[in-house]
Amino acid sequence: MKTRIKWKGNVSFLGESGSGHSVLMDGAPEAGGQNLGPRPMEMLLMGLGGCSTFDVVLILKKSRQDITDCVVEIEAERAAVDPKVFIHIHLHFIITGKNLSPLQVERAINLSSEKYCSASIMLKQAVKITHDFEIISS
């Protein structure tokens, strides 16, 4: 896996993935940015959320759960001083579907967190990661 980051001026950077996609990252105006894209640390959280949600949806589908939507809302707390690393990340899954089993949803989230999501497993070696969920019937 490869990626390339190109400085675009001030505190703006273009991230190019090995799969041919790109995303512009930018800093806050108070840091010299123009707010043209997400911050790099926000991208890290989005990667975690994407990895986790990918697993949860796949596991629920394989478990024959009638899932129609999956959203994960992530909140993170950072250290007050440099380096402002994440010290706690919480993932709140909102799973929508018909006759969803809370046990299957919990199992899918735990499997992602403990076995399949590379991002989660890597980050939890340095950060406290918690999760919960709610089910919405459709």
C-alpha cells in the first residue's frame, strides 16, 4: 500500500492514494489554512470509521441481518499539549434495518474492533477506544 502527500501551499496538502483517489487536507485559518478540506487528524478518524463500518456491514450481511443503513459517529479527545495525540476515541454506531438482533449487532462491532479492523486494532495500542450502538427499525 502506498500514498503520496504533496504540499499545495500554506498548510494545504493533497493526499493521493495508491488506488488513484485524492483528497485535499487543509489547516484551520488560525493555523494558516483556508479550511479547504479536513484536517489530517480528522482524516485519521474518518479512516477508522470507514474501516470499522466496512466490517460491521459485511459481518451483519453475512449474518443474514436485514440491514438498510449504518452510520458511525466518532468523537475523539486529544491531549491538551503537543503532541496533541488522541487519548480517547468513542464510536457510536447507528444501525438501521428490519428485525435486527442486538446480539448480532454487538457481535459484529466486537469482531470488527477485536479481530478485523486494522485501524482500530492498531490505534487501540495507544488510544482508549470505546463503542456503543443503537438500532433503528425500518
